[in-house]
Amino acid sequence: MPRFYCPAPLQTGLALSLPPGAARHVQVLRMQPGDGINLFNGEGGEFEATVTRMGRSDVDVEVGTHHAVEREAPCAVHLLAGITANERMDWLVEKATELGSTSITPITAERSVLKLKGERAEKKLAHWQGVAVAAAEQCGRNRVTRIDSACTVAQWAAEHPAGAADGVRLVLSLSEGTRPLSDAVQGQTSVTLLSGPEGGLTPAEEAQALAAGFVPVTLGPRVLRAETAPLAVLAALTLR
């Protein structure tokens, strides 16, 4: 049954108009009154719903039974991802959502190809949040990965000082003295993961991360692409 994100208060028996994005999708699917869909608003579980009216650009539904089903990972992963080139960042957001990331903070790293400021930054963040919504609809999650405002490593560290009760902090590193990922995450239920852009984090950025309590970890002898490495970590942490 098609699933749609509906960021509004939902309750059984409620009649409402779908938000524009969901309405367009229902139109594309050529659904008709009486057809069933599922709705979720990111606050937990999902609702059955029935299409009651198909307008030219709007769709009305009646909300039915609530199902308290969750498909979240046992480990909450907050991803700090160095901003990569356009399509690669879209792909990273999509796959990270499918793999269960709780939030993604785009990191404006020194080696990031894409630089975000002002209105362009706002549009990109809105675009990535839309990518996360679509991925949640497709994969069955009833919680949507939150896309936070872009910032530098130093800015994030200043707002989240070392010692904060947010679980273990890990930074993917190619430097000497890294620990295997499996050793660093044993028994953890919350992980903040920092991963660099193409070319990786600079030594200064990595030093800032270490000062903020990040533990340097390695995924082994192979050098993975900027969009592949954090997904490998997510898969290891959430697919269990």
C-alpha cells in the first residue's frame, strides 16, 4: 500500500487534505476515491487512510486505524557528513535515511567542493530534507531523518562540548592510532559519526574533532569514497 509523509496531527476519523507533495504522488498513481493508503507524521506509528476525493490538484482522505509499528534501528546514529558534490550528497542522504540515521548535519569542511551560504544553503537543506522524506516513505520508516543546519567542525564542537551525554563520538580517520570500528561501538545505543568530504578532513579539522571527544576509527585497509564510508558504518550499526 502506498505510504505518504503527512506532517500534521493525525487521529482516527479525521478528514484532511494531503500536503501538496503527497497529493501530487497520489495523482500520479491515478488513485481513486475508496483506495487505501498509509500515512505517517514522524511522531510514531502509521495510520490507514482512505481517499475520499480527487481534485485537480488536491486530494482529501479520511484517517483510519493507527498501527503502533516502528522500524527504527537499535542504535541511534547522528551523522556529521562532510558536504560532497551535488548528486553524491543527495545519494548519501537517501541511503543514510534508508539505513536508519536519526539525523544528518551537513559539514562545511575545508575540502568540501560545494559551499553553502544564505538562500542557497536554505534551498539545499530543504531539498535534502525532501530527499529524506521520500526515502522514509519508500523504506517503511515512520520517523524521518532530520536534516540539521550546515556548519563547520569547529562550530559543531563549540555547540556540543566534550563530555556531553550523547553517546560515543567517532571520526573516520586514516591517521595512525585509529581503533577498529567494532571495538569502539560495543554496547553503544547512541553514536555521533563524523565523516569528511572528498579528500577527507584536514589535520586541523581532525584535531578539532579529537578535542571535542571524538575517537578516531578505521574501516580497514581500503580507502572508501566520501559517500561510501559513512554508509558502511551505518550498515554495521543499524542492520542488526
